Amino acid sequence: MKILNNSFISDVKGFKTAGIAAGLKKSSKKDLAIIYSEKNAVSAGTFTTNKVKAACIVLNMENIKNHNTQAIIINSGHANACTGDNGFKDAKIINDITAKELGLKPEEVLQASTGVIGVPIPMDIMENGIKKVCSKISSDGGDDTVQAILTTDTKAKYITVEIEMDSKKVVLSGAAKGSGMIKPNMATMLSFVVTDANISKEMLNKAVKNSAKDSYNMISVDGDVSTNDMFLAIANGAAENKIIDSENDNYKIFKKALDFINMELAKKIARDGEGATKLIEAYVVNACSIDSAKKCAMSIVSSNLVKAALFGSDPNWGRVICALGYSDGEFSIDKVSLTFKSSLGEIEVFKNGMNINFDEDKARKILETDSIVLYVDLSDGQYSAKAWGCDLTYKYVEINGHYRT
């Protein structure tokens, strides 16, 4: 697998994209994007588990059943959630307009929205914006697209990789947004992966669902599950590899690349948590089951007390062990050990269920870096899991205290 340093989508055959400032946001920032496949394509996705779902989610859950998907229209600034029947009608109109501009059927268009909940989309601005963004699609519009999907994010998030199957070069390119309201069971998180791989809808769906479990579903910024979360993938077959229609060697190659992209995007989201200064990785090893390992890891990165302690570089191991204790994971506390790790070294601070003497100054120094690993050994089996989060800072409260104003 080769990591490409070019912009989002530019190396993926048969895909074009664009991002513009349509006027949906109060600022002059870009706020509307389109992703378009020139060829028929298959799609798959995962969606928020929040019972309160945005109109685009409801519409997508139906349209993604279609055997051809060629476009995703994305707006930032308006979530179009809790907007009633009119909001759903607006979502359908957005698909209608996009389809007409691109010569598609409305059900061949997927839609993503992010922004303030409960505010209707200004449809006059949206209609003009769709016409404009569709007229600007190109193979090098990726930089504009990754900017147009952001809200409180401080940086764009994208990655592209190249793999080889059947002597054909196959490219996968992913972009995401997410900074706050992040705890996916599926989080506010949007992610899009496009690929020229030739893969069946059934196998793409399998890969997407399984990949999300170990990436987007293993991050937490603030424990909030958004109304608009989604991860969408589109594959158009332009690489002309032999179709992947079973869990063969090519499927494994494809899945490995997809997993890499999704884990990298998930970590970028966690690192860019609202006001965050540190990326936190909880690495739980030697668990009795994968379920226990995941529960333990997610509980640690979701704990506000852990997050606050790490913001202050406080080696307060008790907060980590406490979060472990209410995780619902199965383990015996008298077997558990905890080590703090970073680029400045590592130090064991808890062993066999008890406090141990350790160098507090060294531990604090290790925690002062911007990337920290909380390494938990349960000594109870052979399973492991990783989860990612960020520290909790004053800035998070400031950002969310003025989100609408």
C-alpha cells in the first residue's frame, strides 16, 4: 500500500468534485460540496444510531439501497434536523435539483448535512448553490471540497492510498469532518471514501460496516452522538480489476486499505476535537474477548475526568482505572496494569490492581506531549482494541457556549 500526498479524489479514476461558498454560512467560508462519479457506481454506508435523525439520514437510508449511486451533495452550516415534514421535503428537493444538474435520477444521489440543528435550509440559496457547484466539478477540486464540509474543525482531514490488484492500480481516497459532538455509534461526523475499485455492492457493504466498527466507532471527543453522522463509500470500478464478489485475497487487500483510511481519518477527527491539545489513545491488550477490550478502551477515552487530567498532564492513574471499572468489560482488577506512553518515553503507574511507586515528574513529562497512549494490560486473554479521543480543555466550553451565536 502506498500513501499518495495529492489532494482528495484527484488520483481516483472517474471521480470529480467541487466545493464553493454558496452563502449558507454567515461567514464567507466554503459551505457546499459535490462528489460525482462519471460512471455507474455502487455505494454503502453507516448512519447515526441517534433516534433523532436528520432528513438527509432518513433519505439516504432509503436511497442507498439503489444499485447505482453517482453523487453526494454536502452542505455545512445547516443540519436540517428537527425541521419536520418541510425539512424532509427540502431534502428531497435538494436531491431533485442535484440529479437534474448531473443528469441522474434523484435516488442516485446521496446527501449529507452538518451544522445547527433545527434551522431550515434556505432553499433559494441552496438551489443556486447546487447549480453553481455542479458546474464547477473537476478532477482537481478536492482541496475546495475538504474545506466546504467543515464546521468547527480547525483543519481539513483527508488521505489517499494506492494498492494493486490483478496488476491494476486501485486508489481509495477519503475525507472527513468532525470536531465536536463526537461519539459515534456512528458521530458531528461525516466521512466519505471514494474508490475506483471494482467491487460488488454486497462486498462493499460488508467492508464498510466492519471497517466502521474499528475506526469511527472507536473515537470519542465529548460523548455526544449527532443527529447527522454518516460514513459513505462509493466504488465505480474504473480501475478494471476483476470484480471483488467474495471474501477472496483481493477483498482482504481492499479491506486493509479501507481500514487504514478510516482509522487515519478517525484519529484526525479525535486529534481535532474542539479545543483539543492532545490525541489520546487507549490501547487495551490481553482481554478475554474483543467486546471487553473495546468496551474498556472506549470507556477510558470517553471519560471527562481522564480527559481533563490529561489536559493538565496530571498522572492521575485513578481516573483511568475508574473509567475501566464502569466500562462493562470483563476483567479481574488484580491482574490489571497501566502504563503511560508518549514520544518522551513510558512509565508504569499501576500494577496487578495496586498503586506502585513511580516518578511523578517523569510521568508528568511524558503526558506533556500532544500524543499519549494509555496502555492497559488486562492479563486475561489474547484480544486487544484501540480507541481514540482527546483532552478536555477550557476552549471546548468556549466553543460550545457560543456555537449558535
